Amino acid sequence: MEGRQRPTIKTVAARAGVGRTTVSRVINGSELVSEQARAAVLAAIAELNYVPNSVARGLVTSRTNSVALVIPESESRLGSEPYFSAVIRGVSTALAETRTQLQLVLVRDQAERDQLTESVAERRVDGVLLVSVHEHDPLPGLLEDMGLPTVLAGRRSPAESLSHVHSDNAGGAATAVSHLLARGRRTVATISGPLDMDVARSRLQGWREALEKAGHEASERLVAAADFTEEGGEAAMRSLLEQVPGLDAVFVASDVMAAGALAELRRQERSVPDDVAVVGFDDSIIARHTNPPLTSVRQPVEEIGSMIAHILLKEIGNPEEPRQRVVLPTELVVRESS
């Protein structure tokens, strides 16, 4: 027996002929497992003498005093998007008041998702903060099934069942568009984020509602979907100028994409704001350093980070804590681009 490695969730899954997620669900008593799969997993656990880490360390009822901040994005997005660093600052500040450690986890592929599942199943963290949520991402549901306290920055949809905190995305977008219309702009286009994200759909909805309220048509020709990157903003701006050469304003659903849109307008020799006015969203450090400086919708990103951390600590302390849905106000900061 000496030198033999202790079995892991991976070896139990292989022996039982199921996925690691199924093993995790069985260990955590989830009902979302067929009787056949449950029996196979329990048999494999018995054969391999598998003991979850948390049990082996006597931690079933005690805590690890650590939480995971999970960002399902690449390192390049993490580095180029000020939103993430602001959320991390907010979370860190809130946790600094406690003895809770923060683990930053990037989930970029299935292998990393499996690794996170195993970590959660063995209760190596007391709870999870999840940022950059896509509608059909299985991760929030999986964490909920496992009974692990989980709080989101953003939401999958308006019907979100987990606790979450987000900005008034629709209201902020509507304010931006109303500002452009009040400045006499007639053809206000928009560059949205990925439409599998509630944040992008909500900002698009705000654009649409403001136009319709002012008696303008919110035509689909005026919409270009992108991916919250600078390159995506450039490509979307190029597409809009081809579709609607006469547009005189654009509301862009993030400052990073707005920087790309400004670069494309410059390339096409469109003066900002004389020919085309531009408004972004975030009021990140980028907005103050574009040329011209960018009018942008300010959202309290650090506050989102600190609030999700405080809510998570409450849910860890009391699993019966009611789920919270918090919407924080936004504010338009006017600069030279509009």
C-alpha cells in the first residue's frame, strides 16, 4: 500500500463510469442524480476507500476561511478590462476586515471547470463569488446544486435565483441615449456586448426604450453586437458605418469597446463629437484617457465587489439567509466626446 496515491474525485468518476460533477453531486447529497449513477458512485467510493478531503481533515462542519472569486474569462480579458480589477479591489477590501482568504480562479476551459468542481465538492472553499456571468453557463447552477453559498456580480437573467448585485444597466443606458438626443443627435446607433449576457441585453434594452420614448425608431440596423473587447468595438463601429453612413451618435456598452469605436472613427476621418458623438459605459480609467475624453455612464464597480463579498459572508454564516437582489444606481459623467 505504501506509495499508493490517495484516490481523488477523478479516480472515483473513472471507476464509476460517470463525470466528476456526478460524483460531486452524490457526495453533497444532491437529488439531481439517477439512482443507477448514485449506486455506481457509492460502489466506487467503497471499493477505492475514497474519503473527501474535507472529511479527512475533519472539516465537515468547520470552515476553511477562504472563498473563491471565479472569473470565467482569459488572462488577456482580465488584464485589459478595468471592470475586473475594480471588482477584485472591492472584494479584497471587504474581506480584509475579516480573516477570510481570497482565491482568484480563472475558468477558461472544461479542465479548469472540472478542477473547480472538485475543489468545491471537497469543500476547499466556504463559498464562491462569480463574475462575468453568461446566461447558459452551467457553473452557477452546479454550485447551487452542491449547496455551496454563491453570490454573483451580475445575473444570468431577470429570474436569477442566486443572490446578486448589479448596476442599473438599462437605466444607465437610457440616460446616455437621452443625453445624446438632447444634444440634437438624430441617428443614435449602439454597440452592445455579447447577447448571452444579461448586462448586454439590459443595456441594449435601455438604448431601445430611450429611443422609442423620444419617438425614434430603434431599428436593428443601428445595433452591432460585439464582445466587450477593444477589437470588437472597432469591428462593430466599422460595420455600423457601412450599414448607416449617416449615423451621428453611438452609445457603446463599455468603455473598452468605446476606445475601439473611437479608433475606427479616427481611421475613417470622422470627427468626434462634431460628426459622431460617442458615449461609453463604466466610467473606467480608460474614459479619462481617450482622445477626446469619453462621456461615460459611471457604475460603482468597487462597491459591487464589496457588496457581493459581504453578502457571501452572511450566507456562509447563515445558510438560511434570504437571497438578496441588489441594484446600484448609475450616473452619467459628461466629457468632450459628446
